[in-house]
Amino acid sequence: MFIERLNAATGKQYRLPTEAEWEYAARGGNKSKGYKYSGSNSVENAAWMITNSGYATHPVGTKIANELGIYDMSGNVWEWCYDWYGPYPASAQNNPAGASSGSDRVFRGGNWLRGAGYCRVAFRGNVSPGYSSRILGFRVACSSE
């Protein structure tokens, strides 16, 4: 509903990022330095998580940005992705599409109530699209200028 209203108000086409888009952005795109967390190998520098969050979300941008200047892709809140959850393809792919159907959607990024392992850029989880929680949010991607 939020994205529908945003699209109507701006005339642009916003959407949830695909899982592949989310991971590319979290890893720093073509400027990636191969960090374990988005922007750092130190989880404390990159993420709000159970050991440093005080059991709450924090304003965006209070940890370091990644190589693309994007904040909070590790920790703070998990983020919905557009894709249905399913196994990865067996072979390497460029910008792969997720499963074409399913019962759960992908989420990525870690959150303030979990530990460092959940904040790794490589971590992925899944949950029903009807699920709601203080540890789950979203960011949007713009499909048009």
C-alpha cells in the first residue's frame, strides 16, 4: 500500500528490490571491497544488533555507509525483498530472478534483536508476506527516473 501511494504521489515506479538487487547494493556494487557486513568487516561499525542496539531501532545513518554510500543494510531491521523464497540456481547467474511462486518472501540484512551472523550480507531468511514485526521493514528501489 505504501509503494502504491508513493508511486501515485511521485509519478515514478517504486518497488521492493529483488534479492539480487538487494545483495548487490549491500555488497557495495562494483565498488565492493568484499566485506562480511555492508561497509565493514566489523559488525560493530556496520550494524545495530542485539549486543549494541538497546533492543530498539536507531536512526538511519548512525553507522558507517557501504562503498555506495548506502546505510543500514546490515542490522537495524530486516528488509523485505520482492522475490519469493526458493533455492538458488545451481549455476552462476547475472542478476538472477527469484522463484516464480511460493508461500514466503525473502528478507535480508539482519536486525536489532539478532546477533552478528544474521547481519552478514550473505544471510537470507524467509517469512509469509502477511508477517508483521518491529524487526522487519523495507527500502524501495526506483524502476524509472
